[in-house]
Amino acid sequence: MRGHEGPRAYRTRQSILDVATEVLLSNPSASMADVAAAAGVGRTTLTKRYPTRQAMLVAIAHDAVDRLDKAIAEAQLDVPGDQVLDALRRLVTLVIPLGPRIEFLVRQPSLDLDEELVARVAAIDEPLDELIRRGQQAGIFRAEVPMWWANLTFNGLIYSAWEAISLGRLAPLDAPGLVMATLLGGIGVTPS
């Protein structure tokens, strides 16, 4: 669908999805009319793109996964064990600004009904799991920490950093260092 839109239409679509994310995070029960008003478009324009509220929620979620996929690709996680920390720092720096999108994915239980979306969200963890596995093999991360726990810890720290930034408690430039220090203190190898 995106490939057939011109640059302006794509920008408008992105703007609507960005605004819709903000509106729905601040008011989860916001209506299509609320989103249209905040986006500065008519309700008819919004319903042409997204015929139902659920269709809009799914579009926002797919856009969030697209952005996460792009960040993962840009972080270049397929590195040897001795470069795991650099790759992880890149990922942290790229993913923290996506906090609102991650929050949206977590907060919308109706998204669990979309099988394609559920599969895409599950696939997001695979590159991080592989990076952590290589870090464990290289002795950077503790081998006894289960993969699922390391991944949940990482995701929780990313979300916490974004939330602290949005509350004004953490400077955006300080967030990656704090996430890395906390992550390594939790799953890093403790020197003897």
C-alpha cells in the first residue's frame, strides 16, 4: 500500500499515525473523531484510510513494528561476540525514542487478536536473543540468565528510560548510558 502513495500522502499517513498514537496514549478511549480533530483532518478523511477504530489501531501497531524493525536493522546486531556491547548500545540509542510506540503495542489488548501482528511482534525478539546468546558465549553476559529474562529486562529498561524522559526525570542523551549500566549490572558478568 505504501509503495503506491506519493511522498506527500505517505507523510500525511505518518502524521496521522503519529498523532493517533499520542491521542490514544493520553486517552485510550479516544474516538475516531478525537483523532481526526487532533490530526487536523476530517473524520471522512480518517475513515477513508481506516474504516474502523480497530483498523486504525492495527495500522498504528504495524507502523510501530516497522519502526522497531528499522531500528534493529540500523543497529547492525549481527556482529561477533567481541562487538556485542557496541551493537547493544546502538540498539538502545535507536529504540528509546520509540517508547511511545512500544507503549502503544503493550497497552492495546485488542491487538492480540491480529495473528499477523502477533507474529511480527514475536519476531522482533529474535535478533536481540541472538545478540544476547553471542554475548553469553563471549562471556559478556551471564550464561545462567534465561534468554526470556534477559529480553524482558532489556525491554523493561527501554520502556523505563522512555517513561523517565517523558516525565522530565532523565535527559534523552543520558538514557542510553543508564540503560546499558543497569542492564550490564543485572545480567553482566560480575568480576571475581
